[in-house]
Amino acid sequence: MLIDELPERYRRILLSECQIDWKLRAMSDAELLRFPGLGVKGLAAVKSIVEKNTPPTEWIAVDWGTTNLRAWAMGKDEIINFGDNFNSGMNKLAPDQFEAALLEVIAPWLGPRTLVLSCGMVGARQGWVEARYRSVPCTPTDPAALMRVQTHDPRLDVRIAPGLSQAKPADVMRGEETQLAGALALYPGFDGVFCLPGTHSKWVHISAGEVVSFQTFMTGEMFALLSTQSVLRHSLTAEGWDDAEFDAGLSDALSRPDRIAARLFSLRAEGLLHGMTAPQARARLSGLLIGIELAGAKPYWLGQSVKLIGADKLSALYARALALQGLQAESLDATACTLAGLSALNAQLKD
């Protein structure tokens, strides 16, 4: 490990936060100098060791979403470096601004010609270049379908993974297909269902390595809108939780999904009349919305093997909800799946 190459004094100072090589390489001078006792001399020593022990970048993985850009410099079998930019999401850039935004993050990693494999909203119609959807049933990703991007900088060989589309019922995904490919790379031969909780949750049926069908639920967006822009905003807080209220909302929605509109307003009335606290209301709202999602997605999860791909806290809620229905779902890290999916594409390009 890179940290082991440092002098003992500096190793002790940095070890708590830099146990992974790429995390140390990704730290700026300012971030390193905040460690008490490192100082300018220590900074110089650390940077010298980092420079000597940084392998060349073989290719670059990019996850470019609506709100931010994340990039990883990839070596033969490891992550070499990481960078992000929360001011360079797809919704903040015009098509002619994407290349400069990308270079701002990855320029130090580039060789004479470097492959940059990208996924996410960068390939949307409003993105850099539209990578047209592939129709299901199909494999999650296909190296032959990657969209090449014309760039001004000759060092860039940018290719974008297209999303997937479904004719009936009409549905699309973009970015999740790469996570699915990564999950299948991590669990080859898996047949069953992946659930990807998020702003727009996806339920995806996988068989023989192909996406057979999928369905999207606007659960996360509905929670955000109801909790910040509806009358319910007066009853909720951004923090706090109550497991019992989540369970109650989940059960209520699953048993009577047709009553969801009435149950939502009752959150406001419960606070006014019976002292329901803001954390209780927040948890009940989450349970109600995830409950109607599970009711609608029942054909996907009932009697199936299910794996979750998403952020830890949100995946934990879905795992709890499914466990209450008697189904144990394993949770996978979304970033790990994204990187595994892009790595699988890179390997296929070499074959």
C-alpha cells in the first residue's frame, strides 16, 4: 500500500483517513495540510512518495449524472485516483461545455490517447451527445453500442454507454444499465430481480444475463415534492426517524393502496389533532410511498430472488420493507456496481 511507503511520523498522521491509496492521491494540498502535525515539510514528503508510487492511468471511468460528475483513474487492477465536480452536472452544462468540464477533473491523468468510458445522463438528449437507447430484452451493456464523442483535445477517446428502453409499458433507464452490468459481473449467473432505489426507483427482471423487463416508480421524487412543496412540508422535518411509523405506513399502503391520497393528508391532520411529531410524519410518509411502490411492483419481487443496488440508507429502508413481507434482499454498493460495469466494458473492448 502507498501509505506504507510514508515515513512513520506521517503515516501515523494520515492513516485514519488514507487507508486506501486513491484517497491519498485524490487529496489536494489544502486537504493534506489540515492534518495537525503534517506541515509544509510533511506535505512535500507525502507528495514525493505519492508521485513515485503512482502507476500510469490505463483508462478513465466516468459516472456523469444530472447534478454532478465523478471520475476514476483506473490502473490494471486498481483505482489510482478519484475526482469529482458538483458544478458540472448534466443540467448545468450546454453541449459545448462538457469537454472543458471533463478536462477540469481528469486532465492530470491523461496520456497521449486515453480511453474515457462514461455512463449516466451525459448521454441523454440534453447531454453532451445522445447515446440512443437499446431496446430490451438485451444485455445491460454492449461494447459495440458505445457512442463515440468527437472532442477537440486529441488525448480524449470518450465513449458513452447508452441506456435501455422498453416499448410496453413505455419505460427508460440511463445509468442504471451500467450498474446492472456491474452487478452481473460481481454475481455471474444471477437470475432474479434487481431493485435500484432512488429518485426514480427501478425494478428489473434479469434472466440469462439479459434485462427482460423493468418498471420505474417516481417514489423518491414524490417524497421530495410532498415533503418540500406540499402542505405536508409543515408537518415534516429534514431529520429524525421512527421505525414503527415507517412500518405502519408501509403496511397501510400495501393493504389499501387505493387510499393513498387520503392517507397522505391524514399526516397533516395527525399532527394538528393528535400530536404526531415531525420525525414520525417523515417516517410514515416514507413508509406510505415505499408501500405503494411495493404494491405496484409485487409481480417483480413476490417469490423472487432480489438484490438492491443503491445508497446505503435508502437500500436499508427497502430491505426492511421487503423483510416485513418475508423476503430477504441483499444490498450492493451502487458505486462498486458502476465501476464493475464500466470495468467489464473496458475488458470487453480489449477482447
